[in-house]
Amino acid sequence: MKQEKASRLWQIISWVPFGLLVICALAILVMLSIGGMVKITGWYVLQSIPSLLGVITFIGFGIYFLIKKDKSKVVIWTLVVSFLSMLTLIMSFVPVAFPASLENTTPSVTVRLPANEKIRVAWGGDSISTNYHAAAPDQRWAYDLVIEPNYFSGSQNLEDYSCYGTTVVAPVTGKVVSAHDGEPDEIPGSDSNNFTAPTGNHVYILIEETQTYLVIAHLKNGSVKVKTGDFVEEGQEIGECGNSGNTSEPHIHIHHQRQNPTEYPINFAEGLPLYFRDHDGNPMPIGGFEIHGDEFTPTGDVIQHIGQ
């Protein structure tokens, strides 16, 4: 009798890991379907919890399977589900775009370019292949813009980059909710990995019409021309292109998000579509690179402001 009870208890307990994996998967699917900040939380949970549970369960049941030669349904199904859960580890090595539809995400804004010079779009667009930022929810439709002709020379001299020192203007009329200066320009040519102040010297602008925000980052140290609380007009100078924050070369980073960037940490806000007008290219110009050995050849659009 005791052996039968123990056997039944084991049969129940043995299904617990399988049940946890299934419940975790269903919970994540629900979170991703709800949208908003819940969806973003689910996105990050997807990249961590399933793989952790999967690895632990797969190792445990794998050892049990090898020792006991147990081919029962619970063992086989748990091994299968735990293996599938581990596939989310791929997202740690292969970038995957945050699941958001360009057509169904609102509001979008259309603004002028943040510089008057001829611009090469290093990263931009809706696809992960042309915009590596697309993996981050807040930067789903972000842009990295560099200035022709010298942008990725590999030089450690900031002055060798055409973007460095280029005037950056307000792409839209609005209120400055944050203007930060004083961060040093990083040595170019390699990733700075500055996670303490990732946006570096920056200007965040509240767009009154949509109550959403533009983030303009990596400005030159000492160049920020506005203060928090200022009201800026479209086309007004706000700073210069620099290499401050988490960056590798001088460039202008810009993205559009729903939440106030002073209240929500980077990578944890809703990114919104951002289009450009008054220039000689597509409203959403694309970026991208071709890789040939150790050489990266930019293939992104070249655009220039043509308005007033």
C-alpha cells in the first residue's frame, strides 16, 4: 500500500517540471498579447526564465533517463518541452526584432532630420537586418546617423570623423524634459561599453501633440545648448554630434518612445515609429552593412535635409 502511494505521488511530482514549463510558456504568450509595458516585461522574461528552467529540467531528466532508461510519457514530454524552452537561448546570440507592427503601433511622428549635412543611415528601418536597435523595445524604430564622407575609419582620433562637432538641431518643436552635458567623449574605434551613462550627453524632447518623446543621444561634451525645461523650436541648435555614452564612433542617435525617458530606464519603454520629412529620401530611411571578412561596408541610405 505504501509503495503504491509513493508510486502515485512520484507520478504526480514527476509532472511538475513539465507543468511549470507549460505554464511559463502560456504566461509569456499572454503577456506578449496584452501589449504595452506588460508585453515588454514578457519580452525580457522570454529571454531568461524559459531557458533557465529548460536547462535545469533537461539536465535533470536527461540524467534520470540515461540512468533509469525510463521512456515514460512524462520523461519524454518533459525532455521535449525543456529542449524547446532552451531554444530561447538563441536570442542571446542572434538578434531578434521586438515583435511590434509598424502599421499598428501608434502614434507615429514625422519630424525633420537632426542635422543639415549629408547623412548616411548606419542603422534604421523596421527590419533587424537594417537596424540592430530593433531588438530593444524602446528603440524599435531608432536611427544611428553618421555624416559623409568619413564615418567608420577605425581611427582613435575624434576629429577624423565627419560627424564629430556637426551641429545637431531640434527635429521638432517641444519641451526639453532633460538636457544633460558633461559626459566625456569616448575614444572611437571600439565599443565604449559605458553602461553608467549609456545615452551620454543628450536632449529629450516632449512632443506636445502626441505626448510622446524624442531621444537624441551621444552629443559632444560641452556642446549642449539647451536646459531642462526649455521650449525649443524645430531647427533650433541643441548641441553637436559627439561620442559620449555607450558608443563606438561619433554619430547621432535618435528614437521615439511613449514613456518619459527620465522615468523609465533605457531598453524598458515602448518604442514608436519615427519618420523624416523635408529630405531627399524615404520617410523611413534604412541602414545596414555588408560584411566582407573584417571589413564592414555601410549600405544604408544617404539623405540630406532640403527644407528651410
